[in-house]
Amino acid sequence: MKLAEHEEYEVLHDMMNMSKSLSSTKSELALKESSPQLEELKWLLYGPMLYLIKHGYADDSLNDVIDERIKKPEHHFIAIHKS
């Protein structure tokens, strides 16, 4: 991984912690009867990539791709449906 090659261990640590936190949040949401708002859904699905964009490790154009993808309901696999 490029980050490891450049000894960006703090970034890798942050991303691992973020992934763990996002996983827990997704589990909690699965137990609730409500769906996350669009911005929260974006972070739940793409948090590590958004972190890389925010800190200059990925190009800002990736955010445009994410925005387009998140607008498509068929990609909202986290959406919770009431029974």
C-alpha cells in the first residue's frame, strides 16, 4: 500500500479505526427502524475514501464520483425498510 511505503502509519491507523467505527454504526442502524440521512449514508459507505480526499491523499474528483453514486437508490444497500 502506498501509504505504508511512505510511512503514513497515522493515516493507516486512522482509517482502521474509522472502518471499525463505521462497522459498529452500520450494525446499530440495522437494529433501528429508520434510515440514515443522505450525508450520513455517504460517510457510512465511503468514509475511508472521504478521509483520504479530505487529507489530500486522493483527488477531489473522487468526491464527484461518490456523490453521483450515492444519489442512485439501488446503491443504498444500508437502507432500512419497515416491515
